[in-house]
Amino acid sequence: MAVQRTFSIIKPDATNRNLTGAINAKFEEAGLRIVAQKRIHLTKAQAGVFYAVHAERPFYDELCEFMASAPIVVQVLEGEDAIAKNREVMGATNPAEAAEGTIRKEFALSIGENSVHGSDAPETAAVEIAYFFSGLEIVG
Ligand code: IDP
């Protein structure tokens, strides 16, 4: 498997609890390199565009409110098989179902306030990276 890039967000529940460093340590221990990173505070409208794929889901409004409730850290992670590796380190969406040692098992508060986002496929990774970063901001 070739070196890939994926898009990651450290969500408001995690930045609120000062967990950015602890979560980054999990990525780095898994062999993922943080090749771009910045702290931003989304508007609800910007969160809505990012999560447009979920617009018809019952939790969409709650999700957009949450993502705009506090600063987030957006990142590009790079490594061998980075998309799958990141999803593995994140753990299942619902922390009650997440495996031991994963970020969501250790840190997530609920299925909604689950500490991290990670792209699920190369196509979504490319779109998500381009929504938040210019090429000059990604330093591999
Ligand atoms: P993922 O983040 O593990 O890829 P998705 O199903 O794509 O999971 O959902 C996107 C995000 O929407 C989740 O990470 C979580 O924050 C939120 N979410 C998913 N399901 C629920 C729910 O049932 N209630 C509230 N929020 C949810």
C-alpha cells in the first residue's frame, strides 16, 4: 500500500478538554505524520457544508451545532495506508462499541461528541483536505 494522506478533525469535545496533544500522540504512535494542522472555529453554516452528506439524517442539526460550538483542530495525516490506519486508531463511531486503546474508546463522550473525524475513502479525503487547506499549507 502506498503512502496516502487523510483528513482529520479533533472535535470540540476534545479541544474543550485539552486533549489535542493526547490525540496527536495516538496518531504518531500509529505511524501517522501530521503534515498540516491548524486550529479554527467553524460557523454552523461551514459545518453544514462539511457534513452535507448527512443533511437528511435526524442528527444533522445537532451535529452542525456541536461542530460550531468551540474551536476544532483540522489536520492532514500522512502514512502508509493512512485512511484505514486512521479509522483504526479512531475506533467505532459509537464509543460504546469502540475497541480498547482507540481514541474514541478512551476519550469520546457519546456517539455525537466522539472526539475525532477521519475521512472514509480517498475521494472524500481529497475533497475534505481541499475544503480546509491550500497546497502550500501541507508540508510532507
Ligand atoms: P464517522 O465519524 O465514524 O465516520 P458517520 O456515520 O460518518 O461516522 O457520522 C458522522 C458524525 O455524525 C459522527 O462522527 C458523529 O459525530 C455524528 N453522529 C453519527 N451518528 C450519530 C447519532 O446517532 N447521533 C448523534 N450524532 C451522530
